[in-house]
Amino acid sequence: MSFNVALSGIAAAQTDLDTTSNNIANVNTVGFKESRAEFDSVYANSLFSNSATKVGDGTSVAAVAQQFHQGSLKFTDNPLDLAITGSGFFATASGIDDKDLSYTRAGTFKLNDENFIVDNSGNYLQAFPVNEDGTSASVSLSTTQPIQLPETAGTPEATSTVEIGLNLPAGDDGLDTSAFNPNDPDTYNNATSVTIYDSLGEARTMNTYYVKPEDTSGQWVAYMTIDDIPVNPVDTGATYTKSDGTTETTAYTFTNDDGTTSTQSGVVLSFDSSGGYTGADSFPFEELGQTGAGVLKEGTDGTQQITLAFDDPTQYASSFEVTSLDQDGLTVGRLTGVEIGNDGLVKASYSNGTSEPLARVAMVRFSNEQGLAQTGSSWSASQSSGDPIAGEGGEGSFGLINSAALEQSNVDLTTELVDLISAQRNFQANSRSLEISNELQQTILQIR
């Protein structure tokens, strides 16, 4: 019997050594959770034995239980590195349409050749679909899907409105509008420039020139060109009022490169004696295609029109100043960055200044984490763990998701080294017990 007791102790000590060695080996493994060998005493009894004198039958390994307490965070420069502060796991799947999920705390994610977010084993990080405002469309594991980063922000959007806020100097000298020439700075008082976009997302330069007519005190004329081509307002009959009460047209005639002549008109901006704006809020201009201004070539939307809107312009006795200048068009956006919030919301940023919510990283927790089945660097659900419970980062008992960070192993190396020494001593002591039992057996066998 003493042989069996000593052998059970040696086997238990060996398991303790194996467990501790595994912990030490994974001290730098991201998301690793240390294990602890747990033992029970073996005590066999029967109706015909005396329990008061029963010694016991040794020990056995009751469980090798993983400890899921928090590991320290290591911050990185990769926004796809993710760490969970608190409870919860990331969900991954081996295939795009696979719903057999694995769960992990190792957030070393990256992009594969198809722009999907995957881990080191190629498993796809799962996320909930989101609405346009970034709210989750569903928080059910059955609706999760891999996260794919698009290369573009979608189709471009043609500019339709340019909004300008500015101050026009009340003290500027008046000029002859009939002599206006966009190529001659002496024929206009001031100018603004903004980039606009056609229906294909191609950038074009829109210039607006401001002329203070002679013999006026509260009126200005604004002319527009796109890519140096004059563009007329829809109302080409605009006039301004001179100091003597007579009116003058804003139209002027210019000579084209081919020797022909054309007429361009402007829009009139009117101000009162306090410098406040009294004119129209917006001015529509002609179509930009071949039947209009001739700015756009074939293949684009030739019906595109620009509306010039003024945001509380002023005419004060101060210098020319542009207070706001915005346009509502977009070019094709290229992916420039990815941001993942504490709630798991994945947002893509594009070169055209827009951002788009893509998905929300799924979080999963279990009633009994120690009941999870270890499968390599991840876990899978079992009857002991209970069914997975899905949710969002920071909601309820779910932890927060930290981007550009990794959760380190929760192994305490100093403690493990002490445990290693203790397990070694335990192994040696049980080996000595086995040796003593053997010597006693030999002594008995040698009695004559």
C-alpha cells in the first residue's frame, strides 16, 4: 500500500511540475491565463474497515484549473492590437461563414490579403453589424460576421453648394466692372478659391472674384470661374445701382482664345449702411456640362449646378476676410486609418475627410469561465462553462476594449519559480518515501 501512496504523490508532484513549467514557458504569451494544479486526498473506506485507524490511499489530481484574473496591458502602435480590461472574450471563427466560434483574450489581430481582421492563426474576428449612426443592429452571436475594411469610402459626391462667409472692405476703391478680367488682379478687389468635385470625384478649382463697382456704396458684384472657365448665374440680367440712381448690368464681354467673344454675368451682393447683408441668401449658376458653361467633359454628369450661398457676409471698414468656406462634394476616399473605441465600434477614416462605422467587435462571457475547454491559444464552450452570452464592450458586466494594447500573460514569474521549487521538493520527498518502502520490503524478504 505504501508503494501506491508514494506513487500517487510522485504523479501529483509531476503534474504540479508540468503545470508550473507550462506557466513559466508562456510568461510572454499574449492573453495566456495561468493554470493551477488542484489535488484531492484519496481515502477509501468500507463497512468492514475501522475509519478511526484508516490512513488514506494517497492523492490525486482533481483539476488543472486556469485562472482568469486580469493580466497587465502593454501598449503598442498598432490600432488592431486589442486588449480587454475586465471580463469577456473576443469571438473568432475559422471561416468567413463559419459559426463554430472560438473565444480568446489574445488580441494580436491584423489584416489578411482580403482586408479582413484576423488573428495569428488566420481566424476571423467576429463583430455585430451596425447602423449608419454606429449603433448595433443586433447583439446576437448568430448575426456576427467578420470585419472587412473597404479600400474606398464609396462613390464620390458632386458638389452642389458652396457656402461662403466673408467681410468685404467698405473702404475699397470702386472699379469698372466692364473691365473685369480674372487674369488681371487690378480689375477686381478680392478673390476666394475652393476645390469642388464633379460626379466622378475629380477635383476642380472654383474661383469667386469680388468687384466693388464705381459710384456705389453698398453693393458688390461676384463673378465665378471653374478651372478658369467663366460660369454664369441663372439670372444673367442682374444689375447694381449707382450713386446717381441709375442701374448698370453686371455683364461684361471677353475675348476667347479662338478670337470669339462671350459674355459673363455676376451676382449682386447688397449691404445696408450698418454693413449688414440685405441681398439674396443663395444664387444658382448654370449647368456645368457642354450645354451650359462647358466646364465638364463627356462622361460626367453635365447637369451639375453650383449654388453660391453666402453665410452672413458683411461690409465693414476692415480688411478682406474669409470667415468660412465649405462645399458639400466628396472625392473618392482612400482608407487612411482605423479607430476602435472602448465599446468596440470600428470606424474607418478616409482621405476625403470622412469616417464610416463598419462594425462593433463582439464580446462574449460565460457563467463559468473555468469550465471552458482549452483549444490551443483559445477556448471553446462546454457544458461546464454554460452557453456564451454576447454583448458590447462596456455594457453590463462586459469589460472595455482597448485599442493599440495587448493583455500580457497573467503569470507571476516569481511565484511560479517558488512553486517550481516546492513541486521539486515534493517530488523528491515522495521519491524518498518510495525508496524507504522498497528498503523495508527488502529487509523483510531477507529475514531468515
